[in-house]
Amino acid sequence: MASLPNSHTEPDGSAVVRVLSYNIRSMRDDTDALARVIRACAPDLVLVQEAPRFFRWRKKLARLASASELVILTGGGTAAGPAILCDLRATVERTEDVLLPLTPGLHRRGLATAVVRIGGARLGVTSFHLSLQQDERYEQGGMLLDRVAGLGVEHAIAGGDLNDRPDGRTFRRLADAYQDCRTAAPWGGEFTSGSTDPHQRIDAIFATKGIEVLGCGVPERLPGVTGADLRAATDHLPVLAALRIPAAS
């Protein structure tokens, strides 16, 4: 498997950015293995799902960020689970955590959103985790599209756990609006769930049309990381993408 390009800024100001989307199951598993996986992916941005949400959740998320050599950008309990971590390459312009409408009897969902500058590029970023219930999931997909459009940026990415497969109507709704990065430039493995017996792709990274996808998929044979680490870290496998973001005009 060829390596993804490292993060860097091009002479014209465009930025090659590494983005990781990862459902971390509230850090209930092997957090040392989780941090090793994240560090080995060398991401500029980590779109987290199922970040800790309850007792001392900020401290737990801060501990993971520090162990992963990153900082917290936004999200966590204030977004009902989605969060964004970043490295110091990202300059934060603004953030907003959004709670989606609560359906009685179902889990509260939310979005972690930000606008950042990396190199000469300006990028909208959203981490999401959609409903297990089909109709609610489809409605949340529409809310996600509206929220990304409302960031007011030319270039944007959204990544997360869809709880839907590529042939599902919510997955198709997002893929019709944006590039499904795995489909645009396949790299690495395909299936993301579960980590011990991966058999379905329910996690994805999407990018607006002007972004060049250099590769996207489940990272395999990471330096310093074993298959046991990937299985022990959480019940999902991560999705890693390398993207070239044009310089802001």
C-alpha cells in the first residue's frame, strides 16, 4: 500500500491536509492503543465521534488530545459526542457546537463545527454521528448539509459515523452533494465496522467539489501500530484521508 502524502503547504498556498475520522466509543477501550493509532496517522484534523460526554468528559478528551500530540478544537459533551481535535498547524477562525432536535426515546445527536486556516487555505470542518433510526438519520443528513452550507466557506469537509452503508439513502444523500473521499480516491482498507471483524463501511469523510482527494480509506500497516492496537482501541476502524485544499482567494 503506497503511503499517503505528508501534510505540507504548496508554493501557491494550497494545503495538503491529513484528516482522520474515528468513532472512539467514549474511550471505554484501550486508550493507549487509541492514542498510538491517532499519532501514527499523523493527522492535522481528527473528527471524533462518541467522545466522552458525561462525568469529567473534558478532562478525558484533553488527556487523549495530549497523548495524541494534538489539542481540542471543539465539541465533546457540548455537541452530544462529536468533537474535533487538531494540530498546531491549524489556525482556528471560529467554532460552533450544534445540538440536533431530540426525538423522544432516541439518543441526542449533535455536530461539532469549525472554520480553520491551514497554510493559505480556509476550510470548514464538521464532525457528525447520525441516528440508528432510518427516518431520523435521513432528516439529520439534511440538517448536516444545511449546517455545512451555512459555514459560509468555499471548501469544507464533513466526516463521521453515518450508521448507514453506501447504498443507504442517507449515505447517498451526502454522496450526491459532496465527494465521498473513499470512492473518489480509494486507499487502504474499505470496511470500518466492527474493528475485530470489519464487514461494513458506515464511517466516511466527505469533501466539497473543489477539494482534491489524494487518497482515503482505513489505514493499514501503520508504523508503530499493530493489528491488535486497531482492534483494542475501539469498536470502529479509523478513516484517514489526504486532501489538497486550494488557497483562499
